[in-house]
Amino acid sequence: MNASSGNSGDAGSVHRIFYGRRRGRKLRASMSALLEEDLPKLAIDPPGDGETLDPTTLFTHQPREIWLEIGFGAGEHLAWQADVNRDVGIVGGEPFLNGVASLLRHRRNLGVDNIRVYADDVRPLLDHLADGSFSRIFVLFPDPWPKTRHHFRRIVQAETIASFHRLLSPGGELRLATDDMEYLRWMLARVLRQGGFQWLAKGPRDWRERPEDWPATRYEEKAREAGRSPCFLRFVRNGGTGCAGLAGGR
């Protein structure tokens, strides 16, 4: 997911500007049909001004937990999690329609019905979601926007980390991944500076190796083919306001 607050650095935002692509190459007829037939059944309508959305109301069954994936790309990870955890409701946000179509294809092939989709920049939606809505949030391989003048476009900012802390239930987990070492340092600095998360790593192996319940994506595979080593970060939400987690996993 490629997004920006329209301001520089970690400054708070009055409005947000989306800088990523909405569409890629022309979709095949079968993929376009998925957007027309399946997306309306799963799409989350933008809440109105002042409205609060309880994600549990999005599902016809009562999920054991609800998870959120921001910028799900082609949907491999989200679909895998939905298949393996069918008693969990998963909300996915992705503005790139080609990626949305890919997720819908995975969903249909797997026969899962525990996915809901926000096919747009998810940050405005976050503002309307109830506190403690999710027990897990994923932001995997977001665009690193490597040029310094573009850093304000990164999805991981102090503002979004504060939103994640609010939206996670106590003990909920935040998972981040990147293959860009500078962005890795940026992510760590902003999550740990927020003070409400504990980094779960005990040593280098814990962030250099992907956990078993975390499937590979095409972005990870492309990174490895290019000789870059992906990093996998896991944080747990606590109720503190100090610098929890600074001592762990360096």
C-alpha cells in the first residue's frame, strides 16, 4: 500500500493523499467478472462522518477474532490465513484493483467466506473503526519509498502506529515485513517510540526467519531472487505508555 498524509515526516494529517497505483495492466475477462460478481458481496462501504464501524457486523457468522491486513498485494497471505483460520474474520484493505481481483480469485478457489474487502486507501477507514477491533494487524512489504523526499509517503508513520495501537485489543499482535534495511530501522523506531508495543524477538533469528504461520508472498520471493533478505517483525500490544520492547531483539 502506498500512501501519504500530504505532509512531511511524522506530522499529523488533516487530509491524506494516495500516491500508489489504482490499476495495472488490463484485467482478463474472468478477473473483471470477479470484481463485478464477488466484490459487491464483500465490499465494506465507507462510513459516514461521525460513524463508528464495528467490524463484527461485517460477517454473517460470529468470528472468534478479527484481523486486518493493510495493502494485501495479490492476496496470497490474506487468502492463506483465511483458509487456515476459518473461524477468524479477516478485513483486507487494498486500493490496487488488480490485487483485489487476485484476492477474489484465491478466495473463490479456496471456498472461504471469512474475508471482507475495503478496495481503497484504508487509512480513512481506520479513523471510523471501534477501539480494540482487531487481535492482529498485518502490514507486509509496503512500498519503502526509498528517496528521502518521499519518506512521508510511507504507510508506517507515527500516526498510523498510534492507530494500530488503538485498534488492537490488549495482547493483540502487529506484524510488519520489509526487505529494505533502512525501512526496517524506520519501522522499529516508530513502533518502539510509540511505547505501547513489545517487540517479541529474542534474537536475530526471530526477525530473520518467517514464522510457520506466515506464508511467503510473491513480494518476498522477488526480494530473495534479487538477493535481498526479508525481515519479519512481530509486536504485541500492551497497555503501557513507556518505551516497552526497547531492550529486546536487537
